[in-house]
Amino acid sequence: MIFYNPRGAPELACDHCGCRWVDRLKGKAFCYECGEEVTAESIAEFQLALQEMAAKNDQPGGGTT
């Protein structure tokens, strides 16, 4: 699950409980609140959202102040 903070930056959240805190252990990611593993699909979705934000900010007038 992806949330966008007030400045427009994406934040990865747990698909099970919505928590935005993730522990990274031994190459995997787990929700701090409920302990569910963050799926590879969710991580890929988050990375795509980061790339889209970076591309938008690279355009003239696209950055946030």
C-alpha cells in the first residue's frame, strides 16, 4: 500500500494493517506493528512511485518547495 505524505512523497505502508514502519531484516521487510512480511510487489510499487516522483521533480517547476 502506498500513501503520499503532504509534500507528495510516497510512503510504503503495510497491506495488512496500514502501519508505515517497516523493519528490514536479512534482505526482507516486515511490518513493525503486525509482523507481516512486506511483499516484493509492494516494494516494487513503492520503488516505481519513487521513480515517478523523481522524474516529476526533475522537470522545470516540478519540485516542491
